[in-house]
Amino acid sequence: MALRVYGHFASQPARAVLWMLKLKEVPHQFEKIEPLNGGTRTPEYASKFPTRQVPAIDDAGFRLAEASAIMKYIALKHGFEDMYPAGFGDQALIDYYLSWHHLNTRDCTRKVFKHVMVHTFFDKPWPEEDVAKGQASVARTMASLEECFLYHDGDGDAFIHGRSQPSIADLLCYAEIGQLLLVDLLDLSATPKVAAWAQRMEQLPMYEDVHRTSRKLSAMFKDKRGAAYSP
Ligand SMILES: N[C@@H](CCC(=O)N[C@@H](CS)C(=O)NCC(=O)O)C(=O)O
């Protein structure tokens, strides 16, 4: 049985998993689950994945959730050392970013992008002050990202921790940042290394394929904001 992947292209961690599978040409069957419509809360889904979130996978009966765990599993299973290196030191550096990600870069969604979704799909007023606070917090996170993980000064073509190819850390990181760039709610002018890295990520294969839903969401959001929209 093919690897089944449960998710939605609007979900940041699911997008990272799907981008990895497409980049590395891993055969899989995509099962669309809509988190916004309670798709992760059905008894059937909860019985398979008790943490009730996407992404999740079923690999011939082996079930797993949490994007970073899934991505490590896929990398280790297939020997994708560019995605998750074999050496314990290099691996630990990727893990360092992955641990940091959850309470830092993930705030792009928790503190800013969630307002885009709520405003677009639940007809709530645009919370100007909350968004401004969220953006200020994300700007601090971007400065830390630049200082701690995109610190390389070499020829400027490196990825997280100066690696020459993107790893699972880059895919998870970009899934948070790219969606804010598409809705013009993230200004990277104070963090040029993050800005240059984001552009490199956008040149990777399958970028357009994986970001089709994000582009649609961005258009819907901008329509909704209408004349009031001024990034
Ligand atoms: N820590 C998890 C986060 C997963 C997550 O937040 N999933 C959201 C969609 S982006 C979800 O399934 N939400 C539905 C719910 O919590 O009911 C990961 O990295 O995979």
C-alpha cells in the first residue's frame, strides 16, 4: 500500500511534508483533510490519529503525526541525508532548529496568519492592533532566525546552518514565512539574510505546485480586505 498522507495545502506543517515528498519524488497518496471544517475532529480521524491534527501519515499500517517526526521518518527510511544528515552532530544541529521552530517561527501562524484565515473565512473584522503586535513579535523572531540559524557569511547561497542544500528545517521554516510574504504581511528588509534565503527557497523545484493554495488564499484575503488593504 502506498504511503498515505493526510493534510491540507493551507496547513503550514502539512505543506512542508508534502513539499519534501514532491521534491524527493516519494510515491504517496494524498488524503485531503480540512482542519477548518472539523476534518481532524471526526471519530474516524481521531481513532487513527489521536492528537487530531494534520499532517499525519499511514505507511502500510504505521501511523505517525507531527510534521518534524514525519519528515525525519521519511528521510531516515529513504536515506535522504540532504534532508536529515546521518552524522550525529549535523543531525543535532537540524534538531536544534526543529525544537526552536515550534515556539518561534511557528508564531508566524499563531500571531499573524491565523488572523488572515479568521478574517477571510469567518467574516470577522480585521484586528489591526493584534496584527501589528503579531508582526512586531515575528520581526524579533526573524532577527533571531538570522542570527542563530542563517548566520553564514560565505557566498550567500546556503540554507539553515550553512548547509549547501535545503533540509527539513528549511522546509518547515519556509512554510511559516512564505505564506506571510504572499499576503504582504512580512517585511524582511531588516533581515537581509532571511530575505535572500526566502528567495532561494522560492527557486526550489515544486515551489509553485505546493503553494497554489497559498496563492488562492492570498487572493481571497486581499479581495476581502478590499480598499482597506494596504500592506
Ligand atoms: N505541531 C504540529 C502542528 C500541527 C497543526 O497545528 N495542525 C493544524 C493545522 S495547521 C491542525 O490540524 N489543526 C486542527 C485542530 O487542531 O483541530 C506539527 O508540526 O505537525
